[in-house]
Amino acid sequence: MRGVFPVGCHASSQSGYSLIEVLVACALAGILMAAAAPSLPRMLGSYSLQNATFRVANDLRWARQRAVTTNAKGQIVFASGQYQVRRESPKGSGTYIDDGAPQSLPSGVTVTSSPVNPTFDSRGLPALPYVVTVADGTSPSKTITVTGTGRVNVN
């Protein structure tokens, strides 16, 4: 056996890409990125709305769990551009203290609750069923519902 290559084929002493091949590949990549660039802000906006929605839903679940573990009421208070998880202290007093740092919302995202300030009792049950709406003004708004049994659902 004389070699690995078929008769008439010789191994090239140079391998890799030529400068022209690299330039053509870069040009094609640039054209594809330029075509995708206009939709990028809208896509990022929808991601920030979705992330804010899931963060609020998780904090609602956390406030419910804290109410159960502290055997006192827990609530979330929504304000402009942020919200605060709070708990009742001392138990049964109706006085609430902050339970952690205020949570900031992404720029342009607003949260409204109907009725206001979702509150959970010491058994984790809400005072009323709640509907929390998260919106950014560009994408369709997201809805978080808190059922009468305290279950938090994202729609």
C-alpha cells in the first residue's frame, strides 16, 4: 500500500481557509445580524416583562410561605416602579414591617393589583382572590391570579 490517498490525489501542504473565504463568511454574518437588529429591542422587552412577571409570582408565593412560617399575616405592597414584601409584626397587631429589601421593576414595567396589596393570613390563605397585572406598554400584559386557596398562577 503506497499511501492513504487515491491515485492521482496528493495531500496539500497547506490547510485552512483563504482570506477571501473568511471575508465572505464575515460579510454573510454581518448581513444576518443587520437583518435581526430591528427586532432585538422588542424581543428584549418581552423578556423583561416575562422575567418581571415570574419574579412577582415567586415573591407572592414567598410572602404566602412567610405568612405560614411566621404564623402571622404577610402581604405585598406595589408602588411606582417597585414593590415590597411585608409581614405582620407582632402577630395580630395589624402592623406590617418590611420583610427584605424593596424589589425594583425593570424600566417601563408596571404592576397593578385588584384588590390592592395581596395579603395572606397565617394559614397561607388570601384575604380575597387577587388579580395582579404586569404590563410594559408594548407587549400584551401578563396576569397573575391568586386563588381563594392561595394558589399563585401565571397566565
